[in-house]
Amino acid sequence: MSKISKIAIFEGKKIRRIWDGNVEKWYFSVVDVMAVLSISNNPRKYWNKLAERLRKEGSESVTKCHQLKMQASDGKYYQTDAADTEVMLRIIQSIPSPNAEPLKLWLAQVGYERLEETADPELAINRALKTYLKKGYSKDWINQRLKSIEIRKALTDEWETRGVKEGLEFAILTNEITHAWTGLTTKEYKNLKGLRKENLRDNMTNLELVLNMLAETATTEISEKRLPKNFPENKKVAKEGGTVAGNARREIESKTSKRVVTSKNAKKLKLIGYR
């Protein structure tokens, strides 16, 4: 997927952003965010001074910014400092401006909630339930989705036991499972549904969720029996687990003459209708 440029509006001011499909991240113009949150009449100069201070303090936020071409007010494209969401939030925390205070308070609240959830995971489940209800998902679908979270957790726990590293290796194994049961890579599946940062499982039908749970459960069971000793062996197990669900998908499609994997996302399926 190529890079896509868009403009977000925040408090009446434009913030340029670019979606990079290769890494599935939004990159925001740092200068535009400075214009919104700082009290300076010269946001570019403000960012240069802030960047200099952050470098002296040893912060990695500045070095993690990217130079991306963005369209300026004159219609031409110029190299512009851009940061992904995580880096942008770190930069915002360094802005000594009352305009940034609401975002800082929000970040502190989110951090506190995550600490609570670490101590008591049930709080995270309850929070997820309320969020799905607020978005308009049906209770039947939500129950299915929460079960899928439990199954996914069992799988990742098994992977950790087998020495698989969270992050890239988890993503590679997930991709193996997805491709084995859908015939698509995870990225292709998301593209089919027109998704970017949205969670793929939040945009599945009940049947898609059930088969995805079957694939992950089968992978967990096979891994517990096989006890893979290295990453290539874990990849083989992931493919086998996904194939179990892939065979079920093909059997269902042969009986119903309908494709199981659909291009429809949550909105098109009318799974959600914000209340």
C-alpha cells in the first residue's frame, strides 16, 4: 500500500498526516501539532528550540522523527519533520503549554488505567465490554469477541513458553495462521476490508471470528503436543493450526456456496452504530 496524505482538523487548525501502509502507521506533521498546542506565533521556530532542548536532555524523540514530503500552503511539497503516534505523544509531554495540558492529563489517566489493569486483568475485560457496547456492537458478537481475546491470550502464552519473542515474531506466526485459514496474509485481509489501524478481529463476522478462534486454538493444542524448540518449528505449527480452520472454511463454503472471508468491515456489516 502506498503512502496516503490526509489532513486532520483539531480545534479549527489543520494537521497534516501521512498513512504509511508498509508499517501501518500514521505520521503527523510536528510543526502543525506545535501550531495547535504551543502558544508560539512561530511554530516552526518553537519546534526547532524544543528539538534542541530534547537532544540536550538525551531524549530519543527527535531522532525518531522522519523527514516526509508534505504539501505546504503554497501547494508545493517540502520535507517536513513527522512523527508517528507514539513519538508524537512523547513530544507533546515535553511542551510546557496550557494548551497541551488536557492531552497530558489524558495520557496520565490512560497510564493509570493500564497499571490498574495489569494488577487486575478483569478491569481490562470490563473496560473492553463497555467500549464495544458504546460503539453499538451486539451482546452476542461481544461475547464471541471476548472469547477470542481469551483464546488469543492462551496462544501468546504458549508462544512465550516456546521462546517466541513478542512483536515481530508474534506477527510472523499470526500471519502464518491467517494465511493458512483465509488464503490471505494479515495485510491482504485488512486491505480487503479497507482497514488501516483498525483491529482486524473487530471487523470480522461471527463466522470469521469462530474460524479464527479455531485456527488459534488448534495452533495452541498442536504446540502443547509438539513442543516446538525453535522459531521454524513454531512457524510449521502455526501453519498446521491455521490449516485446520482452513479446511473447515472450505467445507463450509462447499456446503453453502458462499465465501466465508468477506470484504465487509464492521460498518458495512452493521456490527456497529455508535450510540
